[in-house]
Amino acid sequence: MESPLSDKLTNEIFAILENKFLFGDLPKCLSKHLSSPPGKVRILSIDAGDGILAANTLLHLQSILRRKSGNPTAHIADFFDVATGAGTGGVLAALLFTRGKEGAPLFTADESLKFILDNRRKLNHSGVFRRGSKGALKRVFGDLTLRDTVKAVLIPCYDLRTGAAFVFSRADAFEMEGSCDFRVAGVCGATVADRAVEVKSTDGSRKIAAVGGGVGMSNPTAAAITHVLNNKQEFPLCTGVQDLLVISLAGNHGDSASSFAKIAADGAADMVDQAVSMAFGESRRSNYVRIQGNAVGEINKRSCEMVRIAEEMLGEKNVESVLFKGKKLVEYTNMEKLEMFGGEVIKEQERRNNSILPPVLLKNSTNSPSRRRSSSATTLSTLSS
């Protein structure tokens, strides 16, 4: 059964096509909508790492978006269409984009930061949960699955069985039912695992021998962009990077500036950043923002020290990666870039409020107990906010 929103959208599209076929010209009200830009898909990407830097940045971004939107209780998920995260970044994405009992996301940004700080002892120096974290994740997510996320979610791990990265995807969970639907607690356990863990799909037909997502995809931004550009069912109007708004949050890897793990993870993340920046070209100044520090320092510090370091990082000059030329400082600080990006997100929100053609179409689960056993138990809804 289709939702009223889906019926409304279908009727409006057929009205457009009928007018075009019968009369050749479109009514002025429709021409106005069709001649305007299709809107931008908003992507949040969070690197693997200790999680504190990203969580603190998200707290400030939430504050900016609440202030600019005039909604003091808004969630991060209200302003993004896609969330991706590796390692602890994947846990943050899950906390912020998994649906709670009342329909709203489980956690706000400030609650997510508290969760990361409270569970620091379960983190090793690469931002990977040690054994014993399974209980903490299970208590938060229970039996919720990828189909219980409020927006498109992508969380990677490395599958030792295939010797390649594997991305847990909300879209696949809906498209292929139980064989690609996984419990969120298991997904988080996979993306932060410091040794191989077995993760099974909800129907038991697929098994992943997973280690942390930071191993093969420490910066998942490119994976999210590729997903959007090639997923015409959910993002039918997105034709290129000019139709995207992307914010990428860097992580902090290792406890030494010279550690091999840090060099490898930072190098891989920087290569992705450079390639994405090149793809956006001049539009990267407004459509693509990377928030990262110059020299973050050790993560083997007390929580209060790490929060202080995270605050200082936001006051530093923003760093841009230039392909084959390393990094350069720009004129704005990370906080100023965050403020400007928040403004672009609110502009897109306002544009959607005045458009009949939403740039995002996501399947949503019904509340029926049988929703995981039948594709007829899903509804297609338009997400224009």
C-alpha cells in the first residue's frame, strides 16, 4: 500500500506529463518548478578514528542547524539524506540515523558525544572497539536492523572471506530483504572490530568475516558519492557532483604522529579527500567541505583533554588537500567553514519546501511485524525535508 505522499507525487508527475503531451506547453506553475535546479543530495561522511573529534564537530553542526532553522529540537538526521561512517564514525552514523521508539533518531549529537566519551576504555588507539563492547552496542540498538534507519546509511567493514571491503547498506537491506539486512549492533561491531568477527544477515543466509572498516576504507566519502550517483531509484534527479552537498569529518588515528597505523590511515583518507576535491572542482568551496585538524596530537589522554583539543581544532584554519601538492591552509577556520556549510544545508531545506519534485525517494518500513518477510510491507515515501 502506497503512502499519501507517494500518491501525491505520482499524481503530480502524471499531471505534468499529460499537460506536456496534450498541449505541448506546461502551466507556468509547473514550468517554474521544472526550470529550477533539481536540488542537492546532502551527505554526511565520518572517518574512522577515535570518534571524539567528529562527535564534537557534529555537536557544533547540530547547534548551527538548530539556530538557522529555528527548530531547537532538530536532529542531525533531519538535514541529511545519506550518512556514512567507518570505524567509530560508523557507530556515530548509526547512533544519529537509527530510528528510536517514537520515530525520531535514537541519539542527538550531544548524546552521541557522551556515548563515545563514556565508552573510551573500550576503544584502542586506532579507534577500534576492543572485545567487551558488544554488550554496549546491543544495549543501545537492541534488535534494530538497517531497515530501521531513518535515511540512507552506508557503513563499511573489511570481509576476510572475500578479501575486499564490504559496505552495509540500507538500500540493499530493502532491495534484497533478509539476505542483506543486518542488525545495527552487529554492523557497528563489524566496522570497529580489532579482530575477525562473524556477522550474519537477519535470515542467516549471508555471513561476513569482518574486521574494522578503517582497514580498507578509513574515509568512506567516495563510497557514499558513488552510491548516490548510481542509485537512480532513491536519487533520481542527481546527475553529478554539482547536485551534492557533502561534509566529510576527519578522524584521529593512532597515538603517535609517526606510528605506522596513523600514517597508513591518514594517507588513505587524504587520497580520497584529494580525489573528491578534484571531482568537485570550483564547486568544492560550497558543495564539499572537509573538517580536519593540522596536528591533533595523542588520543591517549583524558576525555576532558580530548574535548579541549577538539575545540581547538575547530578554531584552526581549515585545511584543503590538493592532488599531488599536499595540503594548504585556507582563509577560513574549521568553525567558519562549518557555519557556511550549515547555511547551504538550510538553503537546500528551504528550496525543498517550495518544490514539488523531491531529489530523494527512500523506502520506509511500516510498523507491521511482518515487514521483514514481505516486500509488500514497505511504503515509498518522499523525503524532502
